[in-house]
Amino acid sequence: MAKIAIGISIALSILCLLLATAPFTPAIGVSFLMLLFAGFIGYKGYIQSGLVLLLINTLAVIASPNIDISNQVTLLFVLVLFSALFGGVLIGIRKLVASIISE
């Protein structure tokens, strides 16, 4: 069941990547939700899927013409969000390495 959910989220992320290049605001909102999901599944141990989702959705956010990083509030929001998401994946990697070492 988890692999099906991850597959659907990757397909949805690719669709959002394609829609985000046009000024389509809901695609960016879904990309932000998929970024949260990527951090969560990276934390849970699905490292490769989390990194793929992070890559696709980071590209969607960067490619979007609606993201105005010259605004300080937007820049702060993006920095805090990406720090939390990449942190989730890094914590998942650390947990995975710790479990391998303890065996």
C-alpha cells in the first residue's frame, strides 16, 4: 500500500512540475504539500522516494513564475520549509545508518 501511495505522489508531483511552469497557483500549493510528504516519507525510511520527490517538487517551486523570492517573507517561508523537509530526509538517513551499524 505504501508503494502505491508513493507512486501516486510521484506521478502527481510530475504533473505539478509541468503545471507549475505556467502561472498555475494550485500546482505550487500541491508541490508544497508533496514536499511535506517527501520529508515525512524520508523520515520514515523511504530515502530514495523522498529524495526523488524532493527533487521534482524543488524544481517545480524554482520553475514557477509565481514565487517571488525578492519578497523577504516568501524567501523566509521557502528557506524554513526546505530546511525542515531536507532535515526530515537527513534524519531518515541517520536512522537508517544507525540501524545498519547496530546490527
